Amino acid sequence: MKKPYKRSLVWFSNNLRTQSNQVIQEAIISSESVLFVFIVDEIHELKNDWGLSKMGPFRKKHQLDALSNLKQSLLENGIHLHIYSGNPTLLIPEICKRNKIETIFKQVDFAHDEIQDNEHIFNNSGIKIQYIDDNYLIPIHELGFPLQKLPDVFTQFRINVEKNMPVFNKPNLIQLSDCAVLTDENMVELISIQSETTEKLNGETRALSHLKTYIESGHARHYKETRNGLINDSDSTKLSPFLAMGCLNAKTVMHHVREHENEFGANESTYWIWFELLWRDYFRNVSAKFGKRIFLKNGIKHQTNKKKFDPELFKKWTLGETGEDFVDANMKELLQTGWMSNRGRQNVASYWIHDLNMDWRPAASWFEHQLIDYDVYSNYGNWIYLAGVGNDPRPNRKFNIKKQAEQYDPQGEYVRKWLKK
């Protein structure tokens, strides 16, 4: 059977995997030949109003490791991944023109900047873009209600979704040989990644291994009780860096959880993994519904936000030098590792917004720069939530930092570890 497209391009973004990757699958099924491309976006190096780039060194290394792993996996199937650095709105049309590409296959974006870039390419080049909704637990079109009817409160969203609980099938293994592979001979790649690097397991390979180990070890059966832990690696799933870079997708996680439940039974903790992944979906839907408003000072609310910005306070907060030990310990961990627990994130955000009475946006930008598991939707969704300009039904979600420290670090072990006390 003749395929509808002769020459297509797979444009990877935050879907750096070969398994359960519908973007690759759709391109191969519908195209006679395919070119595989990733663009390291130069916008990530530009400084914002607070002097921060979008991507700091921890996430940059994580991205390169994931790309290395993807490059090796594709190479084992005779496919070359072309990796360029620059402005996608200029590079993608040039690549398509040189290689006579008719159609681009890409994971759909709901963040404002990415949507604008995609529209610019589409409107100015005439190239067709096939968007694939492949990073959700439950795609928008399967929710059973239109996006504009998205509930303002997560609990109602969860209730609506759980009325028709989806089935999560085994991730598909794509036959990468089912199409001819194009090689871009006309451009010099601006970034070369050595596929033999020892860091290649920090991508999809390590993600799948970590997921399997976490489930089979029994940690998933205690997730709800341990998820607020601050010290041990197994306290939470630690899947978020892999989900954020697309080395895993949420459906794959839930398939493994469901298999475990079928064999050993479900409990409150295995349900809670679903619950947290559903929160991730919810913030994606909030972004799709409200667009750039999730980045504005007033968020998705219409009241005026009068909080200020103090650069000296901001510096102390980012360096973990506020004088509030529990806050400082968490901020030191973030500064030195690119990671912070969810419990820590809520506390340091509450302290910045409510105790210091500061504008939430520069702090959210610091998380964007620093976090290894940065996800635009969850990051900004959570920040506007805690700032009272998002989807929180409570008007002022302020944490009592002293009580939080007593509850989650009762022996002071975590504070001593990071403050060397």
C-alpha cells in the first residue's frame, strides 16, 4: 500500500525515547522515508528579566545524556539522529527545504513560546505539521469534555476522569526498519554527541530500568507513606526527570503499575502514583486552556497581585542563605544537585511568596533554570497554585515552615546534611 507522505521529518522535543513513541510510529506508518532531527534551542541560553537562562547546567547535562542514549538506540536500528543547535524557526525550514520534506511529525506543545515557534514555521514555510498528543496520561480528546469545560479545581477533574478509568496497554515496540531513513547530507551538524559515552544510560535505558526496579522492589506499595521523605532515594519514585525529558511517558509508568496491581493487588500507594500523574495531566490542560496567562503575575485569576521583587532577597533565597534552616537546606540541595523533593518545593515556594511577600515569577524562573526535572506545565502550574493566582480553591495556602520541619525532618538529619550543622 502506498504511503500518504513521501518524505517526512520527525522533530524530537521532550520525547527522547524509542518505546511507546507515537510520533515515530505515525511517521513510519505514513511515510516512505523519514529524517530524524533534534534542535538544541538557542533560546535556552538567553537571559530573562531576572538574569537567568531557561536551562541551567544540570538539565543541560540530563538532556545531552538522554540524547546520547536516543542516538545510540536509533543507530542500532540503522537510523542517524541529526542534532543541531540554533533557532528552530530558522533551522527546521532550512532542513526541510534542503531535504524536500513534505511533512513534520512532532509532539504537540501547549506552552505559549513553543506554540508560537510552531505557528511561525507553519505559516512561513507552508510545511505541514502533524501534531501527536503523546505526552499525556489521558489525551485531551479522550477526556469526555471540551477543554473549555476543564474544572477550575483538580478534585472535580479527577472525579470526572475516574468515571471512565482508562486501560493502559503494554508500550508498543516500534519497528524502526519499516521505512527508508533519510540522511541530511547538506548541513553540518552543530552538535556532535558521542554515542559511546558512559553517560548514555541516563536516558531511556536507565529510565526503563529504574521504573522496573522501583515497581519490583515493592517501593511502589509504600509510595504514599514515603513520598514526603527528604533523604532516601526510594522515598519517591524519582521518575520525574525521565518524564520531563520524555525518556518515559506517563502511560508506560501506569502500564507497569497496573501489571503490579494485577499480580499483587492495588493499594492506596499504587493509586497515589496514578493520582500524581493525573495532577501532571491537569497542569497540562490548564496551560492548554489559559495559554500565556500561566506566566503572568496575576496568573489565571483577575485580581491584582501587588507582590514585589527584591534582588538581594532573591539572591539569599537561591543560595540558601535566608536564615530559615529548613528553607535553606532545601535550596542548598537544589543549588548543588538540581533536585528538590516535592515537600521541599512547596515549603520554599510558600516561604518566598508568603513569608517574604515576593513576586512568584522570578522564583519560578529559578526552578526552571535549576531543576533537572523541569516541566513547564507542572512548574508554572504549581507556582501559580501556591501564589493564589492559579487553581487552588484556598485563598492563601501558606505553610508553617517550623511545623513542616518538625514533621518531615524531626531529627534535623536533612538540615544537618545540607547546612553541614
